[in-house]
Amino acid sequence: MLDQKTRRTPRDQVYIDSTSFEVYMIVGTIFVLGFTAVFALTVLLHVEPLIWPGSLLVIGLCYFVLTVLQKREQAAKIREVDGEAVR
């Protein structure tokens, strides 16, 4: 495993560490939909001061989804780079 890490070029490492635009688009969509739902719910229930705690929940959810998607993408990129290095 250690020798595979030394085979990676700096260009490969930058590729592995970068997050694609699609991940940010997914998280942004989740944030917009979640915040809209929290906003509508607080207005309909007449508890407008709860929009801020509700938005913190949405932000926490988005952060969790972002880290999961980044790890999935990084694992896929590592498999891709290591697969090319073997060939």
C-alpha cells in the first residue's frame, strides 16, 4: 500500500484531492430545498423564530452529505489512478 502512494505523481494527487463541481451542486440543491422547506414550515406553523435553529439543521445535513460525497469521490479517483498505474 505504501509503495502505491509513492507512485502517484503530484498531478495525480491534485486530481485526487479536488472535489468535482457536481458534488457542490448536489449539496447546494439540498441546502436550497431544505432551507425552503424549513422556511415554509416555520411560516405555516407561525413559529418564525425557529427558522434559525432549523437552518442550522439544514447546514449540518449539508455538511454531512458533502463529506460523504467527497469521500466517495476520492475513493473512486484513487481506484481510477491506481488502476491506471497498474497498467
